[in-house]
Amino acid sequence: MNIVILDGYTLNPGDQDWAPIQKLGNVTIYDRSAKDEIVERAADAEILLVNKVVLASETLAQLPKVKYIGVMATGFNNIDIEAAQKHGITVTNVKAYGPASVAQQTFALLLAIVNRVETHSQSVSAGDWVTSPDFCYWKTPLTELADKTLGLIGLGDIGSQVAKIALAFGMKVIAYRKHPVPTEGVDMVSLGDIFRQSDVVSLHCPLTEETRHIINRESLSSMKPTAIILNTGRGPLIHEADLADALKNGTIAAAGLDVLSLEPPKADNPLLSAPNCVITPHVAWATFEARRRLLHMVADNLESFQNGNPCNVVS
């Protein structure tokens, strides 16, 4: 089988081994593919593997040999699923390859806000400690997490992992989920209670029309002025202009974000200049270990399809 990987670089910039996939067919790998390169590169492919490359209806119509699209990620909104079904193309995705890594990044963002390690490290490197009249100093307020309330919106694989870490820090954990599931150490509450009670609100829900802009002017106004928003889920869960205004006006204290509504962002995204806003470039999933699991799970999906038992089908 001819297998074409259209954007392999983010999954494997050179530190992973493509062997689990290469053993399944004749593999051609492109680091990146522009929109006008897709049809030519995929013309002879029976199998397409993509991360964020958009495969729209008009593109799929020009690729009659394609029988399978393996999304090398969890989200698959870059694939026109209706068109794939029309052309008899099986589409699969990969779930639960990185809950530990995403939960780790969630707390990395939170700790960056409450401990300001980077700020103080840079201050020491600049010579501030050498010239300090005291044995210690701090440039910003420092906050202890114990006894603070973490509110989770979403309690799936990642949210549950975040809850475990929060409990280890001595935090109280509350959660909102559309279909509540009893979870040890976690109190299930209403969405309104999440906003009113939480010292930290962390987003781990899927992006749907119901959850789009779940963080907005109204929800932000109901939060504590000392509250922190974390988002390692999907960028459009947040109305970015509303959050930027809330940070500027002191409606809430801070935000830690690993995702934005458009990636890469445009230079005029208001959150890029908002105060007390820590942003990382969608790296929560990208630990070496998580990417290794992802690559092997992509291969497992493809092998299952080749054996006539496709799994993790989304089409």
C-alpha cells in the first residue's frame, strides 16, 4: 500500500522512529504540505496520514485512490467527514495518548502564574540577588495552591488526571460535566458554581457549539477577581477579546493558555498583549513520550484497517 504522510514534522521532527508505520507499506513522508501541494503529493496514495493538513471536499474528490485517512491527533475537524463518507474513505483518530502530558502542562501553566519561577530566575540572572539588601526577595506575590478550589469544566481522561494532581497539591476539586460521573475526591457541581466558587478554572471539555466561547464576558464577570483561567483544551472555548478585557480590567487575575482560536495566531490577537497571561505554543501534547505513543497508536489504527477491523473510526 502507498502511504503518504503529509505533515509529519510536528509528530516526528527527527527524534522518533517511523518504523511502526513503514512496515505497513511504501511510505513517503513530507514535513509539511501547502494546500496547493496536497493533490500532487497524494495522487497515488491509498493511505493518507495527516495531523493538521486540511482535507476538504474538493481535495478528496481529486484523490480517488485514497481509502483511508489516519488523523495523527485527537481532533479531526480538518477532515470533511461527510465528503470522506461519500467517497467511501475510512477516517480514524487517536485518543488518550497524552493525558499525563497535558495534565502536566496544565500545572506547568498554573505554577508559572502562582510561583513566577521564570520571573525570579531572570531577576537572579540579572544580578538582583547579588545586590539585594536582604537574604531573599520576591518580585511578585506568591500563592499557595493548598486549600484553593480547582474547577474543572470537563472530566474525561485529561480532566481526571488534572484532578489527581490537584488533590495531591491539597486543592479542593469541583467539576462540571454534561453527564456527571461519580469521581473520588471530586464534587460534581453546576457550571454556574464552577465560575462562582473556583480559584482556578481549567478547561478540558470538547469543542462543540454548546461549549464554544464558554468563557465569555458573562462567565468571567461571575468569577472571583483573584481567579485564574487555564486552557489546554481547544482555543475557541474562550472568547479571546472578552478574556483580554477581563485581564486588563482586573475582572480576573490571570490566565494560562496552551491553545488559541487560530494557530499560529495573528499578531493582533488581544491575548498576546494582555497582562498576566502566560501562553505556550500548543505544546501540551508534545512530550517525547506522548508523541511516541501517538506514533505507535497511528500505526495500530492503520494495521487494524488493513486487517479489515478498523478501530477509532470517526467517519
